[in-house]
Amino acid sequence: MGQNTLYGGAISLYTGKARAYMDWKQVPYTEVLANVDVYKGIILPRVGWPVIPVLVTDKDETVQDTTEIIDHFEALDPDPSIYPSGSAQKMAALLIEVFGDEWMKLPAMHYRWNYNEDWILTQFGALSAPDASPEEQREIGEKRAGPFRGSLPFLGVLPETRSAIEESYEALLADMSTHFETHDYLFGSRPSIGDYGLIGPLYAHNYRDPKSGEMMKATAPRVARWVERMVKSPTPRGGEFLANDEVPDTIIPLLNRFAVEYLPVLEKTVAAFNAWAADNASGTEVPRALGVHEFTLGGVTAERAIFTFDLWMLQRPLDFYASLKGANKEAVDAMLEKSGLSGITRMPAYPRIARPNFKTALA
Ligand SMILES: N[C@@H](CCC(=O)N[C@@H](CS)C(=O)NCC(=O)O)C(=O)O
């Protein structure tokens, strides 16, 4: 019997998500820094493309994507679960996971690259070459960080959207601060899948990167305390979700931010994907991006790439919604209505996306 090994790094958004979950769940594992040798010797041969985190399980299975890593351990050890059993809480948590994982890359990448550039370049070098000098690490970092820094305009992190991203992020922190006056996590005293979606961007980029962390601690200390609880749980495997499937009123502004900022992007992504899928057979690999489209944030309209991965993630809340009946469906409909998010249930259907061999493909 081997051991669970998480290949990742401290600067990685998604490693932070998987690590926080595995620590709360008290999964026995070792974290190994994904340096150049690990990418060449383990990640590329097992996954086929360079990405972190990657889990190699104690049975030598490879699991990639934090959502699948989490679900791997949830299936092995379902109780206590990070999925609320109440339908409204679960739907809200699944939506917030998608929002955190995909949409919050904008503030994460903006603050990292526009406020912490020198620091992060050296950190990228340290990830590849932990024993090199800081000067060498910065040089190596310049090369290694290229694709990440280069992704900013594709995400829509542009000079013209900078103020809108900051206003949106500051408002989100204010909303979360209000919520954490009363609750330790999104839905009570236990972290949910929604909390794990948010911790990715809010830990590595927006807390751990020095300038971003200073700002969070100064403007939203309650959010900083939540980050600290998320990454070092005072009560691993503990806590409860709120009784009676309650979605606190202080969660509604988060969902409303999804509705206002992100839902229109998803709607346009579905339209682009459906047009692409009409010309492609089952089994075809789905391109990571399908051209560009306009999006509007805080009244500013700009262009960004049309990312297809979001639709793979979105299948989770949509599948859950499709499974609901009777009172459970009514509770979810009421929660979505109150959040301005009913549109999510009216989006046109789109062909199923699978992930054979760690790459999205038409099912
Ligand atoms: N959705 C994935 C994303 C993993 C991911 O994007 N990881 C980043 C580092 S935090 C990466 O390695 N990206 C390389 C790439 O996307 O090409 C997850 O949840 O694990």
C-alpha cells in the first residue's frame, strides 16, 4: 500500500483548494513540490499536460482536478461530508464553487500580477528550482511564469477593467465580512464545497501574496480569519451545516454577484459551445477556448476568451438542479429567485462534457 501524494505548490490556487480540503478531512497524504523533475517524471507522463495539483493515490491512481480530488475522498469517506444535505444549501454551495474556481481568477490574477509581480516571479523560480539563489530564481521565474502572466488578457484582466475588478472584489470582501460576523463558514460551522471554491483564489493569490494579503487583512480582517480557519481548521471533520436548509440572507449578495457578473458570461459561453458542438462528433476534444467575446463588469465592457472548462464545472449544479423534485426544487427555486439567479435554470441545454484522460471532450 502506497501513500497519497499531492503534487503542487504554495503559490498554486488549486493546490490551496485541495490541500485545505484534505487537511479538514484529515486525509493522510504528503505534499510534494511540483518542481521541473516532478513535471517531467510524474505529471506529464500521468496527466499528459502540465498542471497542478495532481493527486497520486495510495493505490497508484492519478486524480487531476480539485473537484475530482475532493470527490475521490468524499466517496471513500462520505461522513462528515462537505456537501450539505439540504437542497438549497447544496445548490448554493455548488454554484459558489464554480464562481470561486472560475470567475474569481480575475481578482486573483489581477492582484497577483499587478501588485506582487517581483515577489511572484521569484516564487515561480523557487517552485522550479528550490535550491537556486533568489536572483537565479527570479530569472527562472520569468520563463516559468510566462504562460500564467500571459493569461491575464485572456481572462479579461486588462488596463481598462482594472478598476472594475477592484471595485467588484472590494464589494465581495465587504459582503463576506458581513456574513462572517455571524457564521464561521458559508453555511454554518462546517466548511462546504462552496467554501473550498472560494479558498482557491482567496488563499494563494489574495491572502498569501504579500501585497494582496496586507490589503485583505486591513480591509476585511474577518475574511482573513476565515482564510486562516480554512487552511488550518481549528475543528477538522467538525461543525454542522445550519439547520432547516437555511441559506443565510448574507449569502444572497454572493449569489447575486454570480448573477450580475458571471451568468451573462456563462450564457454566451453556452451559445458559443453549442455552435461549436454542432460541427463536432462525440469524443472530440473540447478546445480550452472558443475565440473571444465581450463581457461587462462594473459598467466596463471588454473582451475575454470564451473558456469551455467553466461549462464542465457548471454541469455539477445543473445536474443537481435537474435531479430535484417537489419541496426540494421549490426551496432551490426560491433561493435562486431571491438571488437574481433564476436564469441559470433557463439556460439552453448544451451537450455533455466528459473528461477522459484529464482533458475535456464531447461525451
Ligand atoms: N480546474 C483545475 C485547474 C488546475 C489548474 O488550472 N492549475 C493551475 C495552477 S493553480 C495550472 O497548473 N495551470 C496550468 C494550465 O492551466 O495550463 C483544478 O481544479 O484543479
